[in-house]
Amino acid sequence: MRNNKNGYYFYLVKPLPSRKSNRPKSFIDYSELNGDVVRDEHKYTKILASHEFESHSFQIKIGSDITLDWIRQSGMREPVIIENPIGLEMKMPSSTLTV
């Protein structure tokens, strides 16, 4: 027990050391489990870089077309592309925003 400058007594408690296993660890290369087939690690990067995408069948709307009546009628069962957000009555991030 120790006394601090305010006259209070307190105990010093040391954190418990983390428990580590002494067993030997094995490394599993999951890519080799598929046989002798070498997988291309950058498959999706190559697809995105090619810029060859299938055309979409989504509806293209402008913000003023999205009304409560339209939502009730369509049920929003399919994705919609909104080319111009004007009329949505919502604050949109700037066009320079990147993720």
C-alpha cells in the first residue's frame, strides 16, 4: 500500500502477463491445399483494370423523380442510378470526395 500526496492509500496492481502457448506452431499455406494449381493473387485487380464490365439494366433517374409515391409504387426492389441528386432534398458530399 502506498500513500499519494493527497493522503489516500492505494494498491499498485500489475497487469497479468499474457498467456502464451509453448506448443510448436504450424504454418498452413491454404493456396497449396487446392492441389498444384497456382492461383492468381491479383485476379480482381486485373478485372478492374481492364474496365470491361457488363452493361446494367438499372433504371436511371434524376433526384426530382424519386418521390414517396414512386417509392411506394416501385417498392424499390431493384437498384436505381440517380444521375443528378437535385430534388432529393438531401445534402450530398462534394464531388471531390474520394475513399
